[in-house]
Amino acid sequence: MATDLNSNSNRHTHAGSARETRESIIDLMGLIVIGGFMLAVFYHYCQGFYLGRGFPFDTFLFRPEDHFNDFRNGLRCIDHSLGGPAWDPEMRHPIWNLGWPFMSLLYYPFLPCGLRWGAVIWLGLFIAVFLVWCVRHLQGATPVVTARNVLVFSFLTYPFLFELDRANPEMFVFIFLAIFFGCHATPRHYWGLVGLSAAIAIKAIPGVYLVLLLCERRWRDSLLVGTLAVGLNLVSAAVLPGGFSHNIDRWLFQTTDFYQAEMVIGNGGLMFGNSLWGVGKVALETVHSMLHAAWPMATTLTKLQVPYLLACGVGFLLLVVYVVRYETVWWKRVTLLAFAMILLPYVSADYRLLHVFFPLFMFINSGERGRFAKFHTIMFALLLIPKGYVHLHPVREVSIQVVLNPLIMVAMSAAIIWEGLRSPANRQHERAIEA
């Protein structure tokens, strides 16, 4: 059953000496977000205006000439008459052939609006959904307090701003997952299954949330979600230009060799990233530079791909066992799965940090925050602020943030698991919060 958010506003944590209230947690997070945002703006302004340093030192966002191009390039893929970007005007790069049919289909309603107004409507939809989500979960004692909370947790947070800058289809993953969490454990739960299916049909990684259905022994619903996700792509392949066979072949048998070479082995996917693979690459590059080693980095990374994949598979299976058998607190389950979704892929860009907002808002409105409530409050807030103050050699666009964010998520995950394994008998099962 959904928990009334207003009733949670006066509740204290069930464990821990701090006994943080909902309002104190929002205030502390807000203070960190405001401070982090202002510091980043001041630092990058000084770098650009006074020191005359260009990108990446004068902004914490992506390349200025590339604003909104994740959306615009999506439109260009389905209508070559729009002309490609400056670096590939004839759209010949293999990257344009990636993407699942359902994701391609989502671009078509925006095509009549063109590159400019299409981007405005695309981002307007995301902003509207996100602000409604914030209003629903950050209600304060007065409308002014609610407005303050919503402003701070949206337009002053790094993941939200980075998504606006990139206009990546990850926003639709967020929207569909919002439907899933919003309908979960309510009479509208089947709409939630549709939302989860649509999210998986765009990018497979939201499939981690099927574990939540396994926790509740909803085997049939899990099968329904998987079947519907495949069905959405099959239907999309049938209606997209080119015909069913062509689109299925493009979907199932697309080559990703160039993606592995440029994004996984190369540093194209390292900048503005959050994966554990990226942390390992930074560490390996550091050792390589210190030792002045002659062995090629690319060869080493190629050999490490399969071991990394196996390690992630084993780690995720162990996490599933913990979540299903030991963890009973809803926001902690969602946190662990959201972090796995961000950390484990080879490439995980900063717009994927949008998914931190789901467990964050659940944590704020939960009555079961545990002994590490203050720690989780600070760590959640740190994930919301820019931290790219130090840039790493040899790729200037790679900052220390690609190491800090994964370490924060690993630390939070370790704290959750540590507390869960030490005192599982002392915690009552928390009902799923209406997210």
C-alpha cells in the first residue's frame, strides 16, 4: 500500500541516535546542493572569464557546441535531410545504427517540430514530469517551502542539468520508471508494469528492477514485463521505415566493434562517466604512467573485458540474493539496484544519475532510515553536485568526478549491506512507498 507522504513528515527514523526528521534531511541535502552548485559556478566562471581557459575548465557540463545533440542526432538518424552534425555531416559513422526499435520510435512524434522546437518540446516534457515528481515528494509545510524544495532539487542539481544539456533519451527511461514506482503497490500496479516494460524496451538495464517483483514473488508479473518489453520492440520494428526484417536485423545483429573500440577501450565513454570500469581504467592508467610501462593500454583493457563482465555478473547475482533474502526496507532495495544499474555497465554517462532521485526521494519520505541516516543524507546530496575540479591526464575532459561518484555509491551500498546483515531480525518489513 502507498504510504501517505504527509504522515511521514513528522516521523523519525526507527534506528540510530541522530533521529533525523524528514524536514532536517531535506534542509541538509538542500544546503549541500546549493553550496555545491554555487561553488561550481563560481569556480568554472573564474576559470573561463578570468583565466581565459576554455572547455572543459569553464563549465561542468558537456561541450558547449554540442548542446541538445543527443536528441537532435536522434532526429537526424530518422531523417537524413536534416543534415548531420559538424563532425559527421553525412551521417556515416556506425554509431547512428545503434539503438533499439522502440527508442527510435519515440523520436517520430517530435520530427514534425524540427531540430529546434522538437528539442524544446522534448525537454519541456521531461521538465514537466520531473517537477511534478518533485512536488509530489518534497511537499513542505507551506507552498513557499515546497517551491523552494522543488527548485533546489531540480534546477540546482547536476544530473538534472546534465540531462537538459544532453537531451538524451534517458529521460524517457526516467519517465517510464516514474510510472512504475508511482503505481507500484497501488490499485494501478498494472500500469506500473507497463512503465517498467517500456523502460526496459528502451535500454535493457532497467531490467534490474525485476528483482523487486521477485522479492514479492510476482513471477507472472516478471514474465509479463519481459514479454511486453520484447513485444514493444517487435511492434516498433514492424512500423518503422525499412520493414520488419530490416529493423530486426539492425536491432539483433548490429555490430558494436567500433563502440567497444571508442567507448569501452578508448576514452570516449570515460569522460562524464560513473562506471566501475571507468574507475579501473583511471587506476590502470595511473599505474601505467608511474611505471612508464611499455605494454599497450588498449591490449590490457581488451583482455580485461571478459573478466570484468564475469565479475559484474557474479557481483550482481550476490546482490540479488541479498536484496531478495535479507533486505526488507524498500528504499534500500531500490538504492542497491539503482546503483548496480549505474555502476556495472562499461559506460554509464552522467545523465544516468537521474535514477538516483528515485531512492533519494524514497529515503526522504521513509520512516526506516537506519543508523547511517546522516551518512546517507550527505552521500545522496554529494551525488547531486558537480565535482569536476581536477582533470586527469591524458584526457582533459575526464575529471576526478568519474572516480568520486562510483566510490560514493560503493560506500553507500556497503553501508546498507553491512547494516542489513548485522541486524536483519531487528527491522520490520517496510511497506513499499509510493514513489
